[in-house]
Amino acid sequence: MKLRSNSLHFEIVKGTTKHSGYIRNSYREDGKVKHQTISKISGVSLEQLKNMKAAFDGNAIKLDDIKITGGREYGASSLLFDLAKKIGLDKVIYSRNEPWVRDVLAMIIGRIVYQGSKLSLSKCGDYSALWEICGVGNVDVNRNCYDSLDELLARQNSIQKKLAKKHLDDGSVILYDITSSYLEGEYEDSALADFGYNRDKKRGKKQIVIALVCTKDGCPIAVEVFRGNTTDCTTVQDKIIEIKDKFGISKFTFVGDRGMLTQKNLNAVNGENYDGIDTITALTHSAIKALCEHKNVQISMFDKDTITEVILPEEPSVRYALKLNPVRRKDEFNGRIALIEKTEVELAKIAIPKRKTDDTTLASRAAKIFSKYKTGKYFNWAIIDTKIVFSRNENVISEEEIYDGFYVIRSDVSADNMTISEVVEAYKSLINVEQAFRNMKTVQLEMRPIFHKTDERIRAHIFLCTLSYYLLWHMNKALKPLCDSKYTTSHVLETMKSQQILKLNVAGVASEIIAEPSDIQRRIRHLVIGGV
């Protein structure tokens, strides 16, 4: 805080029930005497306040007599706490202001501001006012973190129903996607930990599968944790029923990626149990090739500038959106050539064995290489005289090139409800779920690695991270005017963290003050809390 003059004075002000002392700085501005309050002192007797005033009277205090010793983070934690209150997150968690609710709010905010373990968060009092801001004192990791996590998990269904009621209506577009997250340590008795398709590229580590339901603009509504070997498509039918029955959304458009809404799932959604549910997804590469063989579809329909809508006679309720992406076309071509070249390098290493071997062993080695790069169909190869002879299958390669950059969106949403361009945009909005996963896993919330050792705590941890992203999503939405210019979310948080609670000592009288916010800190608070 910048002082307006070099001298301070002490005032005693009588309140309704007690007296308070104020350390103030007097100065002149435009010919008028004004006062600047430096600190308020309360909680001491009137006699003590008089003694303090006596020390000030007749003895000017110089700047050298003012000591600021240490400080604790205040700005970011306070901002997010006020935002949580503004959007009613505390009431969504539980209607009453119970101690465990305050603990959970502190952990939600702490996940955004500090990441790290629950143990480290419980010990942040030396450098942060987080727990005090949330109304928690004397923090114990078992009581305030783990016990409160258990309370949170017990109310997950209730909380998710409230979020669905708040953000979803009949006719909503609902996004659904799945990711995985690896675990640290041993999980012999876990019903969740298992080996599976590892999206984290962490070989040799067990994982869990996480399914997320979001609104069209990426606001998280519900999360579920599955066993680590669960495949995407096996979760879809139950999830649609959950949205319909548990959340009470009778009509909605379900958007999932090409590996999720398989033909089996699409057929199931057409059944009577799924009445009122529309779907949007994309075709796989093989399905696009099959579609292009239909007499009603020509290669020339794929254009980079326009979306071509196709309805097949045998599927009158299904609409296909055909489009060509030139950037994707180039990437797919270059990617294929790169894999073919890597395969050729590896094959050349084993083509002529350095030691005596047999044809079966040599064929097995070649098969492993083709499996690794998924390039077997691009090669003609044989084993002749215990040597591998190979060449590119140019016909297959040329045939694959035809379809580079093609993508097809499939939907059974009627034209009365969505234009074909809106269907495509709805599918593209899946990127908002991918963004949620990136933020939760690495970018801002550091959900990984997961050290919790029980399935219930793992579920609670994932749910807590989802609520943290819910709060972060609201902050990012409010900060869009600022972040669209030059500020990132991380920059905003670091800027706010620099506002601290400071320890002030004036001639032996100690107190704490909150540092005055800077102009950019004021603007951030105005955007987030002021409702701009």
C-alpha cells in the first residue's frame, strides 16, 4: 500500500459493542484534509488501545518504523471462493453450510490454484489464506480432506441431478466422451484399476476410464469412473438411459465420437426405450469407404467449401453431411507416408538375418513391425531363401489417398430441428469435452497421477476434479474478453495470486492487512464477480 505522507496517527473509534483502533495516514488533497486507513486493530481492550494511541501522540512514526514481514496468497483463492458463491456451487453441493461443504470448497479451489496432493493442500496455511477464506481453521488432512471427500462422493448423484436441472432442458445437445488416466502403485484388490487402451502413453501402469457428460459449450454435468479395460461403446446405452431417467431429460441430442456410437448402439437407440433421443456422430474410415460405394454417393460430393447433405433411400431418417478438409487431407497423406517409411526402415534391419533362423521366426518379426505401424496392407512381401523381400503396394496406397481428408457426420436429427450445418457444428463441439479432459488431466488441474488407494477415494477424487473444472469453466467464460486478447487462464491466476494478506508491524504493533489490488486485478474481479 502506498502511503500519502510520511507520518501516521492512531484513532480510537467506538463501535456498537466494542472499541477499535485505526492506524491512519492524513494528507491534503485539493485543499482538504483526507485520511487513509492503513490497518484496523480489534480484539484488544480499550486500555490497550489507549496505550497504543499514547505511543503515537506527539511522536511521528517514520516509514522506517513500518515493517511488512511475510505475506500469504489471497487474491486467487478469494476470487474463486466469491465465484463459487455467485454461481451457487456451495448450494449445489449441499443446501446447508456444513463444515464438510466448506472443506470441499477449499479442495475445489485448491485444485485450481495449487494442484498437488490433499496432504500438501492441508499444509498450505503458511503461504495461503485459502482455508480461512473458506471458513476452515486448524486443518487436518484426514478430517478436512479425506472424510469430506467421502461425504462428497455420497452426494454425487444428487449434485449431478442439480447440475443437470440447472444447465439442461428438453431439446438440449449433450456431449459425451471418454478418456483414461493412469494410476500410481499397486491395486491388487481394486475393481477399477486394470490395463487397457492407454491414452496417457504410460506403458505398464494400470488405469481407470473416465466418462464425462457436458453441455454443448463444454460445461461439465456428470462424471463416471469405469474399470480400466472398459471400451467406449459399451458405456453408451446405459449413459443415455441415465440422462433420460435420472436427470429427467426426455428429449435430447446425444453427440459422441465415431468409436462410441457404433451401429449396434445406433440400432439400440432406435428402440422404444430411447424414444425422443437423437444422435450425432462421425463415420469411421472404413464406413466412409463403404458409403462412397453407394450409387447415391460420388467422390465429387466431398468439397472443401460446402457441406453436402445425403439421404439414402433405405435410411430416410438418417442424414449424412459430406465434407473435405484440405488440412486433414495433407496430414493424413503425410502421416501414412511417414509410417510406411518407418516400416521400411525396420524391415530392412531384419530382412537379412545376421544369425541363422527359420522362416517362421522371420515372418513373426515382420508381423510385429506391421502390427506396430498398422501398415501391413501397404506392402507386398514374402520370405525367400530365409530373407524378407518387400515392396510397396502402390495400388492400395493410391486407393487410400482418394479418401484422405474426407469426413462424414451421421445424424438422425430432423431437418426441422437442425440444419445440416448445425449438425456439423454440434459434432465439432465435442472438442469442448476434449478441452475439459486436457484441463482436468494436465493443463490446469493436474488430476494425474492418481495416488488414492481405494476405489471410493478414486471416484471421489475424479468427481472433485470435475467440480473444479466446473468452477474453472465459469471463470474462463467470464474472462473471455480478457483472455481473448493476451491473457491466458494461468496468467490470470498468477496475477491474482500476487495479491496477498500481509503482516504489518508499526512501532511494535502487529496486524494483518490485505494488499490493495492492482488495476488488472480489479478488472479481473469485475469481470468474474461483477457479472460483465
